[in-house]
Amino acid sequence: DQASRSFDTNIFPTNNGSTFMNHNHQISIGDQFDLGGRPFGYIVGISYRDSYSFYDGSVDVTDDGSGGVSFDFTGAQIGRWKNTGSAQNVSDRLNRELELADTQAGRSVLWGTLIKLSYKPRKAHKFSVNYMRNQSAETTSRSMRGNIPSDDESLGFETRVQRFLQRSLDVIQLQGDHAFFGGKLKADWIASYTKSRQDDPDLRFFSNDFTLVGENQFNFSIQPNLYPEPSRFFRDLDEENIDVKLNFAVPVSMNDKEGKIKFGGSYTFKDRSFEELIFEFAGGAAANRYDGSPERYFADDNLGAFSQELTPNFSLAQYRIFLEDASEDRNIYRGEQDVLGVYAMTVLPIIPKLKLQGGARQELTDASTVSQDSSVAQGLL
């Protein structure tokens, strides 16, 4: 009972009026000066973008005059059609499985920063450090209305989605370029660490159906056998990456032409984890049926459970709209991947107008995934 009442029951998109105009801003600054008698450079940049989007569609549901129901769509809509013929006998028409008027409003905010520092302590050596962060957030409200002929030609269907999605990306990168023995051996390397996160803290779905019983009069219901009950999803996706590369180059001469031999290696590590919680609002025997009003359906007196006393010594629990944990352990997992690679290649001038280029690369990959569901075997590669 307490859990059923603990959630915010605002599961329907609402109209908040007009929005501000799309806008974006960015600023950057950079310079180079001597530090200890050697060149030092820096670049710092910040950017911000805020944008809005909207499209709408509508549908008129009326009696078609022959005992059926007509759905007349205008504006944006989505649909799904299917060819029911076999591969050997393709039908010349598509069966309509779903057709919905679609209205969606969204806002997207993205800001980022970049910092780059570079220093050349010696003529043949250069180091740089880069840091980048991007942070984005998206809010989406979507409402669709129409019908699903594959279930019932005259049965109307409505569904709504509310979502706030947040993503972040942090990248730290170290880089170096070097020359040894008077330029007879050159080396470059790069090492980076990346941390990304996607947070989906409260994805909300609410679906129902309706039937026309009179002019602009409808009977509403929720049928879990046709579509999921009102649901809320909580998802987290985290990923870390380590990437290291090292390259060497040796210049060679052949026939008075310059060539080179290159060799090196790389290592990549990835770690990803995904968690998901799903809660559904199920309708108990004592719940008031959905009548088209979300306020009445999620009213406090229609939530949770109560005890009905049948006799002085016996009570029976009665459920209204109550919360169910519909999470599946198989959807929660963690995966890792290691990739180790080495390579060698050459570019040799055979004759003035002909160069020979060739090489080889060897990689060793180790990947595994582990589900929180112990009945699911560990995935290995």
C-alpha cells in the first residue's frame, strides 16, 4: 500500500504553453607563450545549445453509418502495415496493423567544454593533454491515438509516453610525439580514458483502449491482455573505456627514395553495466475502472490496498490500483571486453614510380557478459 502511493501519479503529458526560441552559444580562447623557454599552448572552449521540437496529429472517431467506426486522421501519424502472403506467393496488398495520430513535444539541452594543453620541452618531444565533457538532457512528451485493426477494427487505442533522458561523456586524453637518434626513430602514443553514462530515471507509459458509444461519447478500459499496464521504467547504463596506442616509425632509404617501417601495438578495455527496474500499476478487484480521467484513476482513494472485515475474526485484503515489480533479472547485465593488438608494416620504394606497401596485424579479443539472472549462461568470446 505504501509503495503504491509513493510514486508521483502525473503519468500523462500536459500542455505547458509556449516555449522559448532555439538558441546556442559558444566561446573559446587560446594562446601560446614561452614556459621555461619552451612553447606552451592552451585552448579552452565552452558551448551551450537549447532547442525545442513539436509536431502534432489528430484523429476524429465517428460512426461510419453502417454500424462500424471511422478513424479520420490529420497531421502527423504513424502506422504499421504487413504483407501476409508467403515468400512464394506475395500478396498484392498490405494489411493495416496499426495507425495512430502522433503528437510529440520535446526539449534538448546540450553543453560541453574542451580544455587542451600542449608543451614542447625539447625540440624533438611534444606532449599534450585534452579533456572534454559533454552533458545532454532530453525531455519528451508523446501522445498517440487511433486504432489497432489487428486487434479489433472498431477498438480505439491511446498511448502516452513521458521521458527525461540524461547523457554524459567525459574524456581524458594524453598524447606524445617523439624523435630519437636525430630522427632515425620516431614514436607517437596516445592514452585515453572515457566514462559515459545514460540515465533514464522515470520513463512512463500509459495505454488504454476505447469504444465509441455515441457522438463524442466513449467507454474506456485497460486490457492487459492486449498491451502492458501503466508502467514506469528506471534505467542506468554506465560504460568505461581505456584505449592505449603506441606507434614507431623508422625511415629507410632505397634507390635514393625515402620509405619507412612502422610497428606498434594497441590495447582497449571496455566495461559496461546496465540496470533496469520496471514497475506496473495493476488494477485490483476493488479498483475503479478507468473512465478516461487519469486524475480519478490515480486518485488517492483508488490506490493501494485495504482490509475488508467479513467477520469479527476474519478480514480479507482488497486491492485497488497497486504496484507490481515487473523487473526481469535477465535484463540486468555486466559486460567486459579486452582487445590486444600488434602490427607491423612497411612502405618501400622499389623503383621511382613503384612503391611496395604491406603489413600484418594480430589481435586477441576476450569478451564476456554476465546476467543477473543466474539461469542465463555467461557469454564468452
